[in-house]
Amino acid sequence: MSKLKKKRWPSPSSYDRNLIVIGAGAGGLVSAYIAATVKAKVSLVEAHKMGGDCLNTGCVPSKALIKIAKIRHQLHHANQYGFNVGEVSIDFPKVMQQVQKVIQAVEPHDSIERYTKLGVEVIQGYAKLIDPWTVEIALNNGQQQCVTTRSIIIATGAQPFIPPIEGLNHMDYLTSDNLWSVLSQQPTLPKNWIVLGGGPIGCELSQALSRLGANVTQVEMLPRLMIREDADVSEWVRTTFEQEGIEVLTEHKALRCYQQNQKNYLVVEYQGQEKTLVFDQFLCAVGRRARLQGYGLETLGIDTKRTITTNQYLQTLYPNIYAVGDVAGPYQFTHTAAHQAWYASVNALFGHFKSFKVDYSVIPWTTFLDPEIARVGLNEQEAKQKNMAYEVSYYGMDDLDRAITDGVDYGFIKVLTVPKKDKILGVTMVGEHAGDLLAEFVLAMKHGLGLNKILGTIHTYPTFAEANKYVAGVWKKTQAPKKLLQWLERYHQWRCADK
């Protein structure tokens, strides 16, 4: 917890609400939902759009665009299935209309109407903490409202981080936030793109834009893409990208941008030498930073250097103020925000009886490339950093019957286990439906089930899920008792010879 001194504020004699939630993204929505379910008096304050970044500018639109791009990619390779498709043209406005249709189809799940029916008071406006129990709301209609509450959950999310590159602020650059509104106004997809950043967002959008027909140059200052993954995964991504026509420039540092003769340029440095890249559109995807300003946190003395500092119960400096999601860290996933929201809301409402420590022991995530990259627990580079002993079981998806029949027999599953035991330390998957296949391992790790249990479970043939059983079989073979098998071999030879 922060060592900042907690200010003393007089508490009110009574409260208007049991809980106020600030921010209607994944963390805020789940917090408000749980509070309403247990009949608490809860207000949810959102200044912009319900659903937050995930619905409006993140998970939902990006996955819709990735799906469309994958269809075009498959059509380009349809000849291997006996189809003569020819050139695949794109009606780009219709592409973006489809993305918006997907957002609109999901919107009711996060809507004001739904949450109002659930019993949540939804307030549209900007919230600011006046003291630990009072929230001042600048309503979107221009009025002001002050509400007192026993507990507060801050779920204000994150926004794209913009690096201090000379000249960038003079360019019409894009981020994952404004990409969708800008592209929706374009008659065609801009041709030449620079995508700055080699993390999950940068990689997902690089592949999608390339598959839709753009020339993409991806610039990353670190030695490889997807730096949090193992080196073999990073190499798989790079090879896939280069085969699809994406120019990958790792160890290239962006220095400055400028315009000349109605063209846009980015100057990068590689091994001490500068070179210039030309582009039509620049997408900045180097990460996201917590939204911390404007909520009155500094007034209360709450630490806001990178994220809001919380304890194991998700409490801030003030025990009745909690933080969840991107604004709290340590993960920036929709599902971890929802996971934290359960702990924060239950602790906020019932902590005077019993509090629960947030559990980060089994956190899965997926990068939605083609093929998908999914992971839970430790990978090899993390295990080595922690000096942990481990064994690796590796299964190539080129051996899986269903992957072969579907023409997607590429990728692998890599499972780390405790030496000589079937306890799962972590799983990395690269392949079709990897994000879905991972769920079996997430369940196993969460409930202490080992590879023997997966191996002993019937998996339907022919499905991708069989790969989970087969990698467990790889582990089992390495554990086979060699001396016993040698004895059994002699026994069966004797049985054949016995008259």
C-alpha cells in the first residue's frame, strides 16, 4: 500500500447510497450488477458511453474487424479447396458498417436500460471525489449533483499511451480509440500504414489491416514482437507476418515525424543509423495508461503515479474506496476487470463481516491473431526468471486430425509442469481456436487437476479439443517407467514362446 498520509475527513451522519461506481466499462458494470443483485442501493456514473473501451473501441470492434479480415484472407487462399475466386474486392464502407452493427448488437448487454431494470441508478456525468464519502457529479445536462456513499469503486479504465516522438502531435495519428470513427468516414482503406508497437494491440491490428489490403510496416523498439511471450512464439508471429507481407522492423526506435511535399514521414533509428519511412496513416499502439486525472484522487492523497495503489482486498489508501480494472492493474484485460469487480463489490458491501483477497493465481489471456496465441500461468521465460524447475511437454498441431481436415495444421501446445509430477505450471498455445482450447487448462489449474485427469477424460473425435489430451499423453510418455517396460517386454516375449 502507499505510504502517503491519509487525510482525516468527517464522515456524514447518513448516506445516500451503499455504493457508487465510477466508470461503466467491464469492471464498473460487473460491480454495479453485483451490488444490484444483492439489493444494495447503487449508482453507476459514466460520462461517455456505456460498455467503456471494450465495447466501443476495443475488444468488440477489433474482433469484428479481425473476423472480416480473416474471411478475405481465406478467400485469397480458397484455391487450395478447389475454388477459383479471383481478386477479392472490398466495399470498405460496408466493412466498417459491419463493425458498427456488431457493436450495436452487443450494446444492449451494457445499456442504461438494462442496468436500470436491474436496479442500478445510472448517472451520466463526470464524477469527482470531494472526500472519501462524497462524490460530486457534473451531469451531462450541465447540472451538478452531490451524493454521499458508504463505499466507492473506481473503474475508470485506461487510454492509449502516446510516446514523446518529435512532430507526432502535428500529425493526424490514430490510436485504438479513434481508429474506428476515422475509418468509418473513409471511402477506402488508406494504403500505406505504420503501426508503432509490437504488443497484442499492435499485432492484432497490423494483421487485420494487412489482410484488408493495406501495406503495413510494424515498428517495434524491442528485439522482438510480443515480448511477454516465449521467443518461439514471437518468432512464429514474425514469420507469419512476413509471409503475409507485413514488414516487421524490430529494434527500430521511432525518433521523429514530419510532413514534406504532402507526404508523411517517420524517422527511425536502427543500430545507430537513421532511415526514413513514408506513410499515409500512422497508428500508435504502444500500450495504454490508466485514467487517473480529474477524479479528485490527488486531493485525497491517493497515489496516482501509474495506477491506483491497492491492497489485496482492492482497497486504496481509504478502506471504503476500491479500484478495479485497468486503473488498478496489474492486468489490462476485460476478464480480469470483471474478476476484480466481484472482490471489490463484495468487500465494499460486506467487508465489515468478511473480506476476500483477490486471487490472481490463474489468469488466462489470448491475443487474437491468426493463429491465436493463448496463455495461462507461467511460460518458459518467466519460469527461468524465477529460477523455477520445470518440464516441458510439446505437441504440434500438425499431428491433430481435425486441424488437418480444416487445413489449419499449424501451431503447438506447450505445457510446463513440476518435474516428475503432473501439476500444471502454465500453458502456451499457438493455433486455431487456442483461446477456446485454453479453458480446459484454466479449469484444471484453478481446481488443482493435473495432466493425468485431462488424459483420462474422453474428448470427442475429431475435435480441436483432442489436442489437450494429446499433449497430456506426451507428458505421460516421458514419465513411463523404463525398467518396468523392459520387464514387460521380456514377459510378453516369454508368453509368445510359452507352449
